[in-house]
Amino acid sequence: MAFGSRAAGKHRGSSRLSRKTAGYAGIAAVVTTGVVGSLAGPAFAADQAAPSLEDTGLNTIVVAEELADEIEAQAHSQQRAAEAAAAKAQAEAEARQRAAEAKRVAEARAQEEREAAERAAREEERKRLNTFVAPIEDSYVSTQWHAGGGMWSSGSHTGIDFHAASGTTVHAVGVGTVVEAGWGGAYGNNVVIKHMDGTYTQYGHLSSLSVSVGQQVAAGQQIGLSGSTGNSSGPHLHFEARTGADYGSDIDPLAYLRRHGVSV
């Protein structure tokens, strides 16, 4: 039985595998020798056309190169982004560091200013507490301490007298608290002040009073007006310095004032 098999002959076409093999061989020859014409044999040229780009595999090379370029570009882009992010982070860190340093400096300066203000306040308070003045401005001592005579019941003067016309302003010599304000017998209208160092001062023969018991007074504050009340021969201020509030604890008034910086 005949199956219609095709007889072999010179016009039978090459198989696809054979064409690819021949095409690859031709491309290799081109790469090796650089001579394209020497690769095309007469029988091969007559049998089929030149191989396509797909058959030669060149498209695979081109795609691979393009992919490599894209990967490299992406890598460069990522590197630039990473470098930019690192630079930003560094700048932010430096900015935070500068801000922290500026804050530290500001806090240190503020602390120094507070301490300076506190020192100034303490110094001002110290000066206030330790500042003493004369009880009468632009006056002089007319009778000395411990002067003798029959005018004083103790036989001697327990204070000093400052010359003053009636109605002259009388000042507290220093910071203190009024412990007596009113009639004091032979002293007439008088004021007694206890000072911060525990000493006392007395102001006698006043015509009027400007303070009351328990009142806090400052150095130079008006406490009354001079006069001639009580056992007095004329207007003046009787001033005493004492170690206690009561009569008989008197100390040298001039030495007391001068020890506290008062020029009299």
C-alpha cells in the first residue's frame, strides 16, 4: 500500500532547527571575522532568507542591556535618595544640637541673671537693715551723755540732746519695731524702737507722734516731731541708745551711732 510518502530530493527545505543552527553559526562567524559575505554559502542562500532578529537571539542581548541600564539607573537614584536622606538627617541632628546648645546657654544666662538679682536683693536688704541715720538732720549735740546736774533724777544724763526747734522732724535711726509710743513720764511723749541687732533707741520730749506700738519702721522714717514735753527746759530731742527696752540700760549714744556709720 502506498502512503504517499514524500521522496527525498534536492528541493526539500531545511528544518527549523537546522536554520537556527546555521543562523547562529553565521552570526558567530560575523563576530569572529567581521566578514559578512563569506558566511553565505550558495546552497544556504538559495534555500532560505536571512534569519530574523528573533531567530538570532540579538533581541535577548538588547533587552538584557536595557534591563541592566534600568537597574543601574534605579540604583543610582536610590543612592542619591539615600545620600539626600542622610544629609537631611545630619542637618536635622545638627539643628537639634544647636537648639539644645542655645537652650543651655539661655538657661545658664537666665540662671546667672536670677542669681545676680538675688545677690542684688540680698545686698539691698543687708544695706537696708544696716543703714543708720541721724535722728535729726543738720543738727548738733547740745548736751553730752553722762553730763552731771540736778536736772536728771539719776544724777547724770542718760542720753544726748540734739538741738532742734519745736516741730522739727524726728527720724528712726534704723530699721526696727516700735515697742513704746506715748507718754513716758519725765521723757514726755516718747518713742522706743527695737532694732535688728537687739539694741533699742529712745526719742523723748516729742510734741507729737507719727507711729504706734508694733509698727515696723525704716531708717530715716518720720516717727514724730520735736518738742519740750515732760521734764524739759526747752525744745530739743533727747536721744538714747540702750541694750534693753527699759530705763537704766543706756549706752553711749554717739559711739552707737558712729559704730553704725552715722557721722555726728
